Amino acid sequence: MNSRYTERRGKLGSILPENTAVVIAGASTQYRNADSSHAFRQDSNFWYLSGFNEPESTLVLLINENNAVQSIAFVPEKDELKEIWDGYRAGPEGAMKDHNFDLAYNNTEINDRLPDLLAGRNQVFYPVGKSQSLDANVIEWIKTAKSKDRHSSTIDIADASSKVGNQRLIKDTDEIETMKKACMISAEAHVEAMKFVQPGMTEQEMEAFYQYQFAKRGGRFSAYTPIIAGGENACVLHYIENSKPLKDGDLLLVDAGCEFELYASDITRTYPINGKFSSAQLAIYEIVLEAQVKSIEAISTKNNVMDAQIVSEKIITQGLIDLGILNGSMEDLHAAGAFKAFYMHKIGHWLGIDVHDAGDYMEDGEFMKFKPGMITTVEPGIYISSSADVDEKWKGIGIRIEDDILVTANGNENLTDLVPSDPKEIEALMA
């Protein structure tokens, strides 16, 4: 199992220059208040390259001759007393044995040992700007390394973010299987929630229901704070107050997905709280659904990451014209960006260890083409607040539909299509 991390380290080393180093810091324990800590969540890049899940750890990769990679980990020291309180610690010996590191040391030794490891290297790659403390530490480690030999060459700093991020962008077989499981857990939770919701409940009650459904299936944590938005709250794109009552006749927009073995899922569905779409709600919903269906069709190795965006914009623009919400020709209104008053976000984002996953959207100065193994969300929406200059019947309607799409050699696979998005199927499920 841990061979996957060795392979990833080797793959990263194969694209970096010889005689360089990579420094990736793990996450630190975060405290909620006083001495009560949040559940620990490892840094995503660190986890991707190490599989090691203890806080205050650092991974160093030395890229040697012929791009051979040597891995050195700095980890919490073995401490039987602390293990009584906080749980097992691998210590340096356990880290080497269980995680295939070539060397490992106590993390308290990093300031003494790391400059020696960096001395004579041409470049040090690390995620520049991600952490002020890491920025300061890398600079100090390089200064100390340079001071060991004033005649040595300069050690340049380079950003590792895109190097690691673009490797993470293409999921391997194990990652795809893990993400399919995360998506299935979340999809089943959405189905159960559609059957469960009733007028008079609260957003908070539905949030708790989703989290319970995730947890009982093995996804203890949400991949992000759920958006549980009744009625006009859906027009606030990142609404997380999740406290208001759910009213008969309103829609409920839920953007929620679990994290399973540190991999994210991300699903949005919008459904009627009383189980029946009104005519106005249905008219807007059908535009968003058409935009989503056609956009998913555009997720293909033949297309780039902006093609689906343009498809969704044009369908939504034409749909709003058809309803009399926009006036003019589709081409002119699209060119002018008139849709942005009602559809103001991008069609989707990469999905992986992070819900907004690492990886570029541009390649060689152009929008990146889709490649097999990428996973992206597709999530068009229309949001019409009560302050919009539209007919009263449209006000307060916010709709988004989101699925998780795996790019394949022959097209794509919808990993979350277990959850109905067809309005008739939703109403039948909720009946």
C-alpha cells in the first residue's frame, strides 16, 4: 500500500532537475479554543507524497544523480507518555519501517540537520507563500547551508506548487477508487435527505442529517462546510449560516460532500422542501439542468477546461431570454456578460484531496485540455435575489446542480449520478 507514495515521490523527482531538493511541511495541530484541538487533518501535498498522518512533520526529497530520489522525514519523536494522552506515534524508526522513508529524524532536529542536507544543492523547491513560517524557515535553512561554504554556488528557491499540483491533477487507479467511494457515500446521503426533508425543519437539522448519513457510511468528516440554503439563502453562494427554518413552497439548495480517506466529494442538488416544484421554480430549474447536461457532454479530452463554461453561459443566457428575464440576442448578451448578474461563478473546479483541488487550468499559455484521470465538478447555477430587477415570481429563486465527473479516454464518467437531478425523478423520490 505504501509503495504508492514511493512511486509518487519518484515521479515528482523525474521531472525536477538533478541536485535539487523539495521541502514539504505537514500540517500542525490546530486549536479550537484553550487546549481543545480540532480533529487533525494532514496537509494535502504532504499526505500525497508520504501517507504519513502525524502533525508537525516535514518531508524532504533530495533529487540526486539520474533523478534518483532520497526521502527524509522529520517526525514527532517517540514519547510513551504523550502516546497515553494523544495516541500512537511512529517515531523515526516506525516512519522508516511503515512509510518507506530512506531516513527519518525527530522533528526537533530539523534546524540542525536540514541545512546540511541542502548544502551544495542548486535549487530548493517548496510551496512558496503557502505558510509564512515555512517561508522564513526555508530562507534561514538556505542561509545556514550557504554559510558552511562561502565558495559554494547559489541555492535558488523555486515554487513547488504547480509541480506537485499538476501531478495530483491526474488521479491514479487507487485514488479513483477512493473517490468513487467518497462520491457514493455522498450520493446516498443526498438521496436520503430528499426523502427526509419536510417544511418546518431547519437548515441546521438538515445539516446534521447529512453529516450523520456521511458518518454512518464511513465518511466521518465533510470535505467542506456544507451549504444548506433554504429559499433566498441559496442566492448567497457560500452560505454556511445553516440556521433558518425551511418554509413550505421554498426550494432547498444543498451543497455537501463527505471526505473519505482524505479524498473529497462535492455534490449540489436543489429540491422543493414540500416535494413539488412551482411553475416558476421549475422553469429556472430546467434551464440549469440543460446547462449542466450539455456541459457534462463537453468534458472530454477533445475539449479544454473553458469549453464547458462557455456552453453553460450560452444555455443560461438563452434560457433567461426565453423567460423574459434578459432582453436581446443571445450572442450579444453573452458577449456583454449579461448572464453574470444571475450566474456569476465558473462551471467547476478540480476535485481530489482538496475539494478545490490542486492543479493548473492553463498550460503553455492556453487553457488546459482535459486528460484521462482528471476529476472536475460541473455546477452551473442561476441565482435571482429579491433585489433583482425582474418579475416578482422569479425573486428569491437560487438553483445549482453539481456532479463530480471523471475524465476518461473515451469521454467521461459521472461519479455522482445516483442522485436524481431530473425534476420528475426528484418529485417521485420525495412523494
